[in-house]
Amino acid sequence: MKNMEAVQFDLSKKSLKHVQLPVPSVTDPKHLLIRVSYAGICGTDLHIIQGEFPCNPDRPLILGHEFSGTVEELGPEVTNFKKGDKVSVDPNIGCEKCNFCHDGNPHFCKKGGINTTIGIYKDGGWADYVVCPESQVHKLPESISLEQAALCEPLSCLSHGWDLASPIKVGKNILITGAGIIGNLWACALHLHGHRRVTISEPNQSRLNNLKKLNLGFDLVTPNQLKERQAEDPEFLFDFIIECSGFPPAIEHCLSLLNQGGKLVIFGVAPPHGRISISPYEIYAKELKIIGVNINPYSYPNSIGMVEAMGDRYLNYDNLGIKVFSLKEYEEAIKALKEGSIAKAIFKM
Ligand SMILES: [Zn+2]
Ligand SMILES: [Zn+2]
């Protein structure tokens, strides 16, 4: 039997390990074996590794829920793919039986949703090979590279957020807080759609500097500069704020920066016990809207369309602050990500 490399997480020890494992076999007729090309490390993975986010407690698990690759082997009942197809995988699966799933909200599913995610509850993409159900696999158009397709999953979450926040009319004043990969992708998506009045706030100066490479012409500031401008000018306000930091004090500050009719999109994942204080009077008087965004229900085809439209202009790894690592370099990758010296780490197999 052929072996493969993988990075496995053991919840009981809260430890990661580079391992050699047998290549998994396709036992379900509706599943297929994918040879992984690129697999991202997501902020959620960092939370999982620190034991702050639930994952499969039963056995050591291969993490990785953002990946692209090619079809290697098909179960006998797989109908839409052939060997060699370039694909990206939607890791989130609903039970398809409950009312949430039937309502088009599989991400609210109590049995499925985030509780069955590939790479969190089932073996994922931090490996040379992964087995996935055909229903979760999306074929990529020729024009998309496997490198860029590793961003389909984060962009599918962004696309869901875009739908929830819409209409996001061109000409509106927009603030993005946090220049990790999600903030950077939001910046690119807004630019792609014609938005030019965009400010990005980020405390880490190296992340802020790296953003210049994207050449978007957006206003780049630190949170302190944001506060200074706010103090100087009471009209320094935003119609949309895309909160990507998940940092409760930053979220609370965002509320004070919203214009009349403003919308705050909560995209960053705050710690579960984080709290902010809020003025109901301001929500009433300004007709403010706070919009939570959780993963990617039925937004995968849209994300593939976005990757295609964004292409090399926006999805260049270096410009986005993405660094590529081998699986063996997992410790280095996680360290760089935690330090914030890079916006994202992606494994190349
Ligand atoms: Zn993720
Ligand atoms: Zn369900």
C-alpha cells in the first residue's frame, strides 16, 4: 500500500505531528480520492490547535478545510468527475434532512453544518490525499490555477457575507478592520466590484505595508490613526464596516464609526466569551444594522466565479501576504501566522 505525508492533530494532547499514513481508500461508492495540491491554514485551525474551537475528539485527525487538488480515483457511483479533473472542496456538509437544511441554511444544521466539516471532524487536506463525498466537490474551470483555487473556501465565506450585506452600492464609504487574509480578500473583492472609497485599518505595520503591493489605492491606517481622525472630524464615518479582526474592543470601536443607516458586518470570529457594550439609542436613531456572517451556505459556485474574475490581478500570493510551506514545515508556518508577519500560510504538497 502506498504511503502519504500528512499533518495530524491530536486533541487529547493538543499537538500536531507530521506523519506517514497509508493513502486512504475510497470505500463509499459516492466518494472520490483527491490528490491535494494546496491546503490553507485558517484562523479556525489556530483556534482548534489551541483547543479553543471544537473538533473531532475521537481520534487523531488530519486538519485542513481549505484545499484544491486533482481527482485521483472515483467511487463507482460518482457521475460528475473524471480522473485528472481540477477541483476545490466545500468542507461544510448539512444533514439534508432537518428544517434548517431544507430552508437553505445547512450552516445552521445541528447534525451537520460545522459539526461534520471536512478537516475539522473528518480527515482534511493537510495531506497528499483526501477522500471526499462527490456532493462537496466542485470542478474548476481551466482558467483557474490550483494555487488560486486554494482561496475558494475563504472566498465562499466572503461571498455569503457579501450576499447578507447587499446591496453594497458603489460610492459608499467602507472600512475594513483587520488586514489578515480575509480583510485583504474583502479589499480585493470590493475593488473588483468598483469600490474606491475604502479604508483599511490594521495595527500590524508589516501587514499594512504589504497591502500596498495590491495597488488598490485604498486608505491604509492604524487603529490609532482611525481614532485621531475621528477625534478631529465628527463626520469621519462609514456606511459599511467589514469587521475582520474578531477583536471585541475593535468591534466596539466600529459601532462609533457607523454613519446613519450604517451596516456593521461581523466577519472576524471573536472569542466566545468576548463582550462589547452597545447603545440601543444609536441603533434606533441611526437605523444601524449588525450582520453576522457564518461560513458558506450554497456560495461555492459564486466563490469559483470570484476566483476566476479576480485572477492574477488580485490573487497573487505574495501581494496578498500568503506564504507557501511544505507539510514538514508546519511548525514554522504556524509560528509565522501567529506572529502576524504573514497574512496566511498555505501548504503546497
Ligand atoms: Zn476556515
Ligand atoms: Zn440539517
